[in-house]
Amino acid sequence: MSIFNRNRDNTKTVKPSVAERTEMIGTEDVGKLLRHFALPAIVAMLANASYVIINRIFVGHAVGGTTGIAAITICFPIMIIFMSLSMLIGVGATTLISIRLGQQKSNEAEVIMGNALSLLFFLPLLCCLGMYFYIEPLLLFFGATESVLPYAVEYLKIMMPAMIIMSVSMGMNNVIRAEGSPVVAMLSQVLGGAVNVCFNYLFVMRLGFGMQGAALGAVLGQTFSCIWVMSYFLSPSRSYLKIRAANLLPRMKYVPSIMIIGFAPFAMQVTASVQNLILNRTLSLQGGDVALAAVGIIGSLAPILVMPIVGFGQGAQPIIGYNYGARQYDRVRMALKKATIYASIFAVCGWIVIQMFPGALVSIFTNNEPETVALATYAIVIFFAMLPVVGFQIVCAGYFQAIGKPVQATILSLARQILLFIPLLLILPRFMGLDGVWISAPVSDVAAAMITAGWIFAELRRTGMLTAKAATAKTQAARA
């Protein structure tokens, strides 16, 4: 059965039902499935990353230049905290849903989805209420200077409530992919990104609303994206899994499992926030607003380079999870192999672009402040020096997430930040100044890939043995 079936006259292409799309994950060619899931996921993640990227581009050219970019850079670790809550619930629930669908337990998958939706709304709401009245102390703690603080406060006061909307949109998007509709998930993010670009241009470039305009554009983008996602699940015919009022009440049978499995990406995001905190405070001391703006530009380029790699990993996860639940281990191994190859090819291509055109990439964000341009151009070449190994590390860490092994997934996801990058960030700048900041990234990339390699090869031997046992049992059953 192919992704799209032909009718009896062999001329008109008809779309399979949502149930058939879900079942195809266990029967369709793995390479075709991976492209079917990964490409929309990549486009969706790039569209989602556009919220910060577009804000920095418009702010860099029209609002405060270096100071404006530095302000968004300071706000970003706080925004990551909200993103981490979306990952905690969205990824954890999606893994369980994929496995339940592979086990043909759609009713239980719906209960998990309903529980996830409630958590995606209320956890960020509580977080927002707890932090909203302490914005200035938070921003000062995260490294804001006196010149940056007013811009950052103006931006974050509008962005923080919008994080609740973003949590629901991003979390439920994962569920859409899990049930076999990656294009729908992609369109929700593309729609939100397009709205963000349009309103950012209107508010910032045309109407001169400044930092508030940049934040408002992002809020409207997230709102449109969330409306699209919820309309999919509320439609009587579009989605396979349905939102039912009885499933919205959190159940202790599922909530701990969702959080345990989702802990790896949650911890990775929280660690990224801590990493950004240390990074911003170090840069504030070592290089002031110019260094903060430079790392803000690097942080804007990073999603363009890394999100497609993550997209291949996310595209593989429903395939791996479904087939792992169905005990089709040969398909699990094939999905991992192909996703790793595709992600590594993209990582190498991104590395080549960075090495050849660093100045042109930096000038997208600002071209009228030579000191900032020069520092950012120098820094990104070093910072992304080991990008080719990142594809392998990200996809293989996501593999353990997909098969419901949170301990391994957490350790591998945190290896780069907790075990490597943060310690290097605390030590190297003391002896090397700003160069120590930039060098910390490639060193941690290589070390994390080596740790991942040892663990994934052991796992592949285990699934190889499971495949052999299944083949033996099938042979013996046929003979009997």
C-alpha cells in the first residue's frame, strides 16, 4: 500500500483514510515514510524557528541595532523554559501515542492525547503567573545590561503570555505527526510563520511599534497556528484521534508516564536555558552588548542549521515508535539508519555554507555596525566547526526517545550541555577570553557524538538479536 492509492480506473489519486495512513507506518517503504514525515517536520520547525529569527532581523535593522538584538538574546532563555514544558508533554505523549497505535489501542491513545492537551495549557499558565511580576529581576539575572533592560522588558511582557498558546500549538502538532498527518502539522507552523513575518513587517518596519511590534507579530503568528491545530482535532473527519471532554481530566495512570518519557527533551530544553544563562552572563562580562548581539546572531543561525537535523530525527520517531510497538525491529533499524544518513548529509552541507559565507550570513541580521559584524563573522566559523557530527548525535538520541527509554534518551540529550558544554563554558573563558566561549561548542559536539556512538551500537546489537529471534520463531511456526 502506498501513501496515496489509485482507484480502479488507475487515473485518479485518492487520499487514504486516517486509519489507513496510521497503518502504513508499519507497511510502507521506510525511506519513503521517512521523507513523508521528515520533510514536513523540517519545514514546520524552520517556520516555528522563524518567530525569533524574523524578530531579530527586523529589530536588528529597525529597532536599536545591537541593543535590540541583545535584548531578544537575553529574553530567549526565559522563552526556552516555556518551550521545555511543551516538549515535556508533547513529546512524551506522542511517544506513548505512537506505541499505542502500533499496538492497535486507539482508544487509549485518545485518552493520552486528552490528558496531554490539558497539561499543555495549564502548566505554562502556572509558569506564566509565577514569573510575570518578576520580569525585571529575571532579566537582570539572565545577564541584561542597563542599556538592554528596557528593550527586553518591553518585549518579554508581551511574549510571555503568548508562550501558553505556543505550548498548545507545538505540543499538539507532535500528535498530528504521530497519527500520520505530517503535512497538516507542517502547514500549521508555516501559517504561523507567514503571519509572523507579515505582522512584524507591518508593526516594526511600517508603523514603528518597536520591540512591542516584534512581540505582537509573534503573538499573532502563534495564535493563527494554534487555531489551525485545534480545528484539525475538532473536525469530525480530518483527524483519526479525537478530543473528547472525558479525556481532558488528567489521570495518574498516564500523566507520570507522559512526563517520564518527555523528560529527556524537557531536560535538554531547561539545560539549554541554563546554558544560555551562563553564556549570556559570560558574554556580558567579556564583551558587553556587542558580544551579546554576536551570540544572538549565532543563535538565530543555529535553528536554520540544526532544526532540519532535528526534523529528520522527529520524522523517524513515529516510524520507530510504531514499528517498535509492532515488534518489527528490522524496520526500526532501517529507519534509524536512513535518518542518520540524511541528517548527516544536511549537517555537512550546512557546515560548508558556514565556512564559505560567514560574513554574508551575519549581514542578514545587521550590516550597519562593523564591530558586531566582525565579531559574529569570526565566532560562527569556530562555533559550528564540528557541525558534521551533530546529525548523528541528535538522531540517535531521539531513537531512545522513540522506543520509550527515557533514561538513555535523557543522558544522551544532556551529554552535550550538562556534561560538556557548560563545564567548558565555565572554564575556558577564564583562560582564553571570548575565544573560550566559541571553542566550547565544537569540543562538546565531538565528545557528545563519541558517547552516543558507544550507546547506540550496543542498542543495535540488542535489536539485531530481537530480529533474529523473531525470524526463528516465525520459521518454527511455519514448519509446525
